[in-house]
Amino acid sequence: MSEDDDGQSDEIITEEMLWERIPEVEGIDRANTYYELSARIYARGQYDEALALAETARDIYAELGSANSHDGLAQAYSAIGYNLNQLKRMSEAADAMSKAVEILRETKSPMAIELACTLGEWWYSSKEYAKTIECMDECVQEHLVDGNENGAANDLHLIGCCYRELKDFDKALEAFGEARVIFKKLKEVVNVARCDQKIAYCLTEMGDGEGALAAAQKSLDVFVTAHDHHRETYSLLELGKAQILTDQNEKGLNTLERVLDIATDGDSKDFDFILEIERRIAGVLIKLGRTEEADEITRRLTSISEVMED
């Protein structure tokens, strides 16, 4: 038998031993066994089975109701959350993780902040922006108390993204600005540029073309220098929007056409993004008096929109 075969055999025996242990143990040992089995099966990618085992562990920990079972109950809820996340049941995953965070915060566990940050990202993925803000506000304070400025800056960036989605651009600007100050202090050049790109977006929405132009250019300079072509595309879009807002229509058109070239280069097409760019190009063509070209773009976009809506 090879060394690899021997390792695989040990792993199988270990799992078999866990299954055999279940009828022989009670209470917290039984809950721990279900939790360990859940973790092993999660690692194999069998998320439905791992979820059922984690839920069984949770039920046992909850029935015990003792101080000794609090950490186990939190672990079980977090395991349920991770499995639901893998199964793309994001809202349920966030609900489970929020229970884990609540328990860990009550016991002042250092694991609370890590899981709370994960929870915030899950709430954001579920488009629960108000819940994300509430969660991340606490994370900012905890990170600052712990001296983790990078963590606090990332929390603030996510808060800014939430306010942007809610179209509360004043609060979004405040959050991105605070994050930018910390990232700059830490010399996190790319993260400073990420803030600048989103600041440009907010300023454009608020009608501040000059401010948006400056912020977009700063972000673009970083991403071009870093050869970060993905982020460069979005900075170019903000630059083009700001140029149009400041009546630099020819420049804005050229910039948007560059963005469109990048967005359509390659086999994978993000049609939502492409349609946004084309609509903006049509808008600036009308400003330039090139209505026939704008009408042709609008006609094409109508056909594509009908397909996407169906």
C-alpha cells in the first residue's frame, strides 16, 4: 500500500469512527460529533448533507442550554451559514450567521468580529443594504478598538457601497472619504484608488462634474500604473461620465468608446454593462447633434433589451 492510500484509509476510518461514536455518546459530546462530521463532509463539497448534520448539532447544543454549549451553538450556526452560502441560499445563510455573531458577542469571543465581517458581506450580496450598514458600523468600532485600521477601512468601504446602492450619496461620500483617509495613511495605493473611483461615481450623481473628473482621473492613474485592467475600465467609465457632465462632450464620447471597446473585447459579454455604455454614448451623440447615430444605437438597444427582459 502506498503512503497516499494509507492516508486515505486513515481518513475513512476516522470518519467511520465518528459515525460509530454517535449512539455511544450523549449531550455535548454527541453535538460535537455531529459538528465534526458536518465539517468533514463540508470539506468534500456535500453541502446538503453537511447542512443537515450542522442543524442536528445546533438542535442538541440549543437543548443543552448550558454555558459550556454556547461556543458550540455559535459554531453550529456558523456551519449552517457556510453551507447555506454554498447552496446559494444567501438570505438564510446571513440569518444563521447573524445568530452565531450574536452568541459570540455575548461571550466576548474574538471570533465575533471575523464572522461579523463575513455576515456583512453576505447581507450585501443579498441586497440587504440597511442590515449591512448596521452590521458593519459595529465592525468599524471593534476594528478601531483592536487597532486594526485596515479592517476598519474595508468596513467603511462596504458601508459606502451600501449607501451608494441606496442612492444616499452624501453618506456614501462620507464613508468612502473616511476609508480613503485610512487607506492613504496605510499607503494602500490600490484601495485609495478604489475609493476615488466610487467617490467619482457619487459626485457625478450629485452633479459635481469637476470633483468627479478629478477623482476619476486619480483612480485611473493608479489602475493604469498597476496594469489593473478590470478596475481601469470602471475608472474610464467614471471619467467619461464626468467629462460629459463638464460639457467636454467630444472627450467624453472618445472615453466611452474606449470603455465599449474593452467591454466587448473577448468571448464573455456583460450585456448589462455594455447597454449602460451604449445608452450613455447615445446620449452624448444627441448633445453633439448626431441624432441619426444615436437613433440607430437606441434601435439596437431596444432589440437587445427585449431579449434580456424575456
